[in-house]
Amino acid sequence: MTTPEQSLRALARTRASLDGEEVTYWWSGSVYSWAPDEPYERLFGFEGVNVARLVHDPDDGPDGYRLLSREAAFYLDPVTGEILRTWRDLPVVHVWNDPANQRWRPFPVPTTDLDGQVCFSLEIPLAYPSPLPVAQYPRHSAGDTYRALELFQFFAHRADLAGPAPSVPATMSWTRMSPWVPWMARGQMPGGLTYHCRGRKLGAYTEVPERTRAHIADHHPEFARAPEKWSEPNETSWTYFRRLDPPA
């Protein structure tokens, strides 16, 4: 992995599959609250799944890729682990991001050698106009600018990456620092959420825990498959909330 093209190809085999086959990642973790002068609190468990396929596109050049994916994730009772319907008398809005696509062109992917394993690190600071302006959503918006920090790590064995397979086994971690999610109705209250999760690439979607597969099948069965075509813009918890509750 001495060139940006080689680094990206290795990441692509770890995150997805070069042959265009669907790849499922599953993860589990916790969501913590933080606020000035308040103790940290584990508010929710969190479990999610992403189903993706990797494709080449002439617009991205010979070494570019497009990742076509959908992802669903669910807020869980921190004690029982059950998928929540309400929290403090508020309806819980789970994560239904369709699409959650990415465009990749060669770049020097940050990597760390971990004695036989390779860690690919993707650290993504976000700041852009919020889909939920405070004037329209005073109870649900933390501000007119959405700010968050997404931290991904993907781990693969160097021996697997040295082989010819289009896809290699992998594990991952994900941390996000974000504002309060809109359905919590905390307005401009100082503080926010930290998500801390870990997961792995599955051999097939059928390896997703049965409870989670059943919930997806009952609500949005299309999330068991990756998108067939590129589309934009991506869905987020903020744009999804806006679709559920359009401004007056």
C-alpha cells in the first residue's frame, strides 16, 4: 500500500467488495449524553446495519469507486436492550438512512500497522447548514449549523490483504459526537450525544441478529438490500426528521 491507489483499493476490499457483491456490516454499542455541569449518562444502547455494494463509475476515473448503501440503526433500552418506541414520553425516531452513499477517489488513506493487522482510520469533521433551522424547529434544532465528528476505524489482517480475494474479513469501530437528535426535543440546550460502537463485516445479511432483521422486515424491508443505482443527497437523522415533520 505505497500509493493512494493501492491504499484505496485495500480500504475498498475491507469496507466492501471489489466484485460488486453486497456486503453487510453490523454494529452495536452505546449512546451517552454530555452537558455542562452534568454527569455523563448512558441513555441508549444502539444497534445498526449497513448493506452496501461497490461499483466503478467512469466519472470517478479508473481508480475511483462509488459505495451504494442503506443503513438502519435502532435506539435500545439501556437495561433490557429492547428496541424503543418512546423515551420520556417522546416517540423515538430510529435511523433509516436511504441512501448513505459515498464517492471515493484515490487518497492517502491513514493506516496504522498493528502487528499483523492494518487499521484504516477515517476521521470526518462535519459542519454545514442544518436541515432544521432554529426558526422553523425551535424545539428540535440545536442550531442553524449542523456540527458533528465521525470517527471510523476498519481493521483487516495484512495476510488477507496480501491475497487476491475481492473482499476480506474485517472488524470496525465507530464514534460520533453530535448535537442532540431532533426527536429528543432539547432545542438549543447545551450538550449533545456521543455514540461509541463496534462491529464486523458479516458473511451474509442472514447473520444479522434475528430480532433486528425482523424489525427491518416489518418496517422497511428494502433496507435488507443495497441500492441498485446512485442517488443523492444522502439521508440523515436530521433530513429524515424534516420529512416526517415538514415545516409549517
